[in-house]
Amino acid sequence: MVEDVLPTHFRSVRDRFPKVMAALDEVGTAARQQGPLDSKTAHLIQLAASAAIQSEGAVHSHVQRATAAGATPEEIYHAVVLLVSTMGFPRVAAALSWVDDVLKTEDRGSPPRRTSAGHGSKLRKKRT
């Protein structure tokens, strides 16, 4: 199920560099197991970090993961809105649009919209 919504570019990198991606997965697992935070909180933190570095693909991923871990849409939006005094309104607005990509399409049961630039793109096509 999650495999269906992974960006094409991410799957391509994973398929071409399986040892690197396996090691990356192990690091992520070790980091999660290192401390007392639950999965939902961890993904909300990672969502905020993804928004801060303006990684559209990572925002999509952590919205999906936070939702799967039990985060509500309100908690997800709050995790991003909290960043307004740190990273500014334009960047928060962009991150909120990426959150919408996932949450608005989950309501319709389809995978998130992908930009032509692929996973992690900072640029988005103007909606008409």
C-alpha cells in the first residue's frame, strides 16, 4: 500500500542503490529506538524538519507516516504552523500546500499529486 505512493524517483534510487538505502533504513530505525518518543511524535518532528528544509517529498512522506501513526490533520497542520516564527510565512505556506497534497487526496482515496520535478522538489507548478 505505501509502495503505491512512493515517488518514482525515490523507488529508482532505492532500486539502484539498495545497500545504501538499507543502511539508511537501519539508521532511521536505530534513531527511533534510541529514545522515548512515540512514533506519532517522532514523525511530527520529522515533518517539521522536512518543512524547514523545504523538502516537498519528505513532507509528503512524513504526513503519510504521521497519519499512519495516529496523528490527526489538526496535529499535522499545527506541527507546520508552529514554524511560522522560525522560518517565515512564505515557507510555512509552501509546506502547508504540501501537507494539503496528502491530506486532501487521502480524503478522496488517491495518492498525492507529484510535481514534474519529482521527489523533494522545491519548485511547484502553478495550479490553474
